[in-house]
Amino acid sequence: MPAAVREELNEKLPRIGQSPEAAYEDFSRLVLPYGNGNSHPRFWGWVQGSGLALGVIADMLASAMNPHMAGFNQAPRAVEEQVMSWLVELMGFPEAASGLLTSGASMANLTALATARHAKADWDIRRLGVRGGSRAMVAYCSTETHSCMERAMELMGLGSEALRLIPVDADFRMDVAALGRAVELDIKDGLLPFCVVANCGTVNTGAIDDLPAISAVARKHNLWFHVDGAFGALAMLSPKLRSRVEGLAEADSVAFDLHKWMYLPFEVGCVLVRDAVGQRATFTVSPAYLGNEQRGVIAGGLPFADRGMELTRGFKALKVWMCMKAYGVSAFAAAIEENVAQAEFLRELVGKHEELEMLAPVSLNVVCFRFARGTRPLDEVNREIIVRLQETGTAVVSSTSIGGKLAIRCAIVNHRTKRADLERFVEAVVATGKSLG
Ligand SMILES: *Cc1c(COP(=O)(O)O)cnc(C)c1O
């Protein structure tokens, strides 16, 4: 975005209207050309979805109807209930499970953790808070877990120290024996372990924890078993990939995003909870001004407000409903399978260049590698390669640190990517690396 454009965007508070045409003209000129590029076929940075065109239309229709999605007696509510039951079925959860569409996986993970905390506290935690019990609550996840979990623990008043970070093995999966030992030590110390969070696709490398083994530890110690499957859980859509995420359906709750590996426009994430009553018990309130009725507009109450923190919610269910109906699960499964095959293809391309080295195994759709030649410090070289490719508009990838080494990280959640895009990208990495000497 050129400095002159940024300058032009900096305007005084428009006290007098400039007309819709003028606003649109400014949008076209000053905003539209300068996104971060995540609808482009060569965007694999962070984990940003590529956005389906039909989702654009669905979002417009949703805004046009503008329904209040706390619930209410209306067709949009029936659409969200329908979408939830489809997602329950796709994830292999029991029919009686409940769930909620959220802004994203951060919110979905927070919602699940709050439900877990409420379920496992042996006192009235809603009324008395975390200090109402005689034992401090602790939860577990691996060192590879997304930072949203730490923020959830902080926000719930438990503190990030109460989130025990369990080490991982060489494949970046949680060391389950270490998990068992940590839980036992905390019990001995008089604490109340309440939840274990497993990763189904870590943000760094796409690693999938041993879900059945973690589930067994959770059952043994009466812990809530939550899975963060922000993108990885979507492997459940594919009969070919489902075995890689075995055990997911045993979870007490799972969080995932539809705006990542289901390619829907931002925002839409989802939390599923096996115990519908428990989710409701965590969040439901009944102030007089939201009184239920047998008939009329509020008949049936506000089921979605009862499942999370948000009262007024938008109609994000519509884009899920329309895109699933339009394309069918099979099309999403095919796109996800193709992204996994592309990650494998990229790994092979890296293997063909002796200037490049892999830094982590490819579990799903994330590839971490680096340029490893020359006399300059490699972290510096790889950081420069990433930024140059971004600035020249060649491709957008991001970085992470793997075993102390700066990695070029590609997370392929892009339905527009072709294999030729990956070939072009790898050639550019090698050429840029060499040019840096
Ligand atoms: C993206 C991501 C999150 C956070 O999801 P948002 O939709 O960005 O809130 C959490 N966990 C993992 C593994 C992720 O990849």
C-alpha cells in the first residue's frame, strides 16, 4: 500500500455525507487493491483461508436479511440448527451434541474451555468464581499449542501458569507419558486437573497428537478432553484422510474453523460440545427483558445465546449452508485432499534442491523448510527471502521457529493453488537465496 494512499485514507470525521457513490469510489481506489492477498493462489502464509465466491453472495444476503442470531422464532435460526447438525455428523459426534458457530477458533476454544471448567468444578463456579473451590484448577496442552489457549486461561481467571505445557516428541506430538506424569504430580500437590487440550493440526507444523492415547489419560483422571482442530479437524471430511485424525470423535469438545480449511470468507468458526446440557449450564441466563414465550417472535427462546458469550450474532450460518448445499461435502473433501497432496508435492520439490532442507515432517498441509547455503546467518537469509517474496508479489508464506531455526512455513488452505504455483515458488526461494550470497 503506497504511502500516498495511506495518507489519503486519513480523513477528518465526515460530519457531512459525501454520497454512497463517493464512498464506493474511495473503496475501489483506496481499499480494494491493497488486501494482504489471501485470495491469491500463491498465498500460504499463517493459516488464512482463500474465500469462496459464493460465500461473498451469501454474506450479502445474510446482511440484507439482517436477522438477530441469538435465536428467535425465524427461518435463519432453523438454518443454523441445520448447519450445526451437519457439522456434528461430519465430526462423528453423537446427534445429541450441541455447538455454536463462533467468530473463529480462538472464540470456539474459549467457549469449550469455559464449558470444561464449569463441568469439572465441584462447586458453583458461576457464582463463586475460581476462588470458590478448595483446589486450584489446572489444564494441559503441548508446547506446540496455539496461543489462544493461553489467552483463554488468562481470561477465565485461571492464569497461564495453570496451563501446563507438556513437551513434544521429534514429530511435534505431545509426549503422552509426560502428560500422565504431570497430571499425577498435580493431583498429589492438591490441585484439580480439569482439562487436556489435544492438537489436531498444530499451527507450527500441522502435527496431530495421539488423540486416542490422550483420550485414555483424560478418562483415567476424569479430565475434559478438548481438541483444537482449527484446520486439522476438517480432515474428517475426507474418507482418505479421516484415519489421520482418529480419536477426534471421542472428544468432549472440538474447536475448528470454517474460514480456514473450508475456504469460507471470514469469519466463521465452530465449537461442538458432546454434553449439550453442560454447555447450556455454563452460559444460560434469563433476565426479564429476554423472557421466553410460547408464541410470537421469541418463541423457542435464544438457544445460541445460551451456548456462548455472544447475544447479538450475525447470520454466518447462511454461507456455510449455501456453500455446503451448492458444492456438497465431496467437493470440500477433494479440495482438502488436493491441498494435502500439494504439501507432499512441495516436500518433494524441496528434496530435489540441495540448497534447501526440510525442518519438520509433513503431517497434513503444513511444510516447514529453509534455504541452507551461503556464509550469512541462515535465519537472516530466510527472513529476507520471505519478505522479498511478499514484497515482489511472488508468494506469501510466513515464518516460524523450529528447534531454534527460522523456517519458511507454508500452510496450504487454498482452493486456488495449482502445483505450478508451488514450482514457481520454490524456484523463487532458491533464486532469492542464492542472490543473497
Ligand atoms: C488459527 C488457529 C487458531 C485460532 O483461530 P482463529 O480463527 O484465528 O481465532 C487456533 N488454533 C489453531 C491450531 C489455529 O491454526
